[in-house]
Amino acid sequence: MRNFLLLLCIVFTQKIFAQVPMAMPPEADAFYKNAMPVIKPQIKDLIIKSAAALKNQRANADSLMKALQSNPKLKGMSEANIAAISTLIMVQASNDADEELKKMVLSMRGNSNDAEPVSNTGDKNQSGQQINDRKQLMLQMIMARKSKMAEEISLVFKKVPNNRDNIINNLK
């Protein structure tokens, strides 16, 4: 039984990680990787904190952009810059969700490797199954959020002009 659970976790894990990278628009990920190392620390901090606030929520690009437009730290920024910051926030949130997925899958693997033999009463098995079911449900919820976030990133990233190096320079 323990080997079956381990095999199931491995298959499930490979299926998850095979699907996750395809959801993120590659241009948005490249923009994130180019921008984050060079932007102002205040904007970088805003991006990280805003992404953390999205942890258990579905991303909505329009709501995020409206909130950013009313942020005093970003007063006077163009819509293109706000769209770029929105993109960076959602990519950061997606990356955070990836880390959460990795930790959950590793903990599921660890729990299945450390599982004790099933007792005759089945209490440990039932409890372990409930925990595993909850973790699988959480994994599915995270995957659904990541999928929705990828759609939102794609929508908002269309508002970022093709001269993305200029946008990054504006955020320095």
C-alpha cells in the first residue's frame, strides 16, 4: 500500500509539474526575469507583498490594476507601467504558488515514505487518507488558481507595450 501511494504521488507530481510551466506565458516570465533584478527596491517590495496577498485568492488583473493606480507610491505612472507592475505581481504570485506546490508534493512523498504499517483497526490509514485527500484538494486548488492567473497574466501583459526595456527603465 505504501509503495502504491508513493507511486501515485510521483505520477501525480510529474503530471502537475509537466502542466505548470506551460500555463505561464513565456514572454511574461522573461519580462519578470529581466525586470526584477533591476527595478527600484520600493517597487520590488510592493510586488512581493502584493503577490503574497494574492496567495489564497484568484487573481483579477482589472482589480489589481485599479488598486495599483490608487497606490500613492505609484502616483503619476502610466497605464503601461501599471500593467507591467501588475504582470510582475501575478508572475511573482505564480512563482510563489510553484514553491508551495513543490513543498506540498515533497511533504506528501515524505509522508508516504514514513508511513507505518496499517494496523488492524484502520484508524491510522483513515487519518492518513484524510490528510492525503486534503493535500490533493489543496494541490488542485493551487493548480486552478495558477491556471486562472496565467489567463490574467496573458490579458494584462497585452497592455504592456513591446518596448519593454523602456518600461523596465521607468521602474528603475
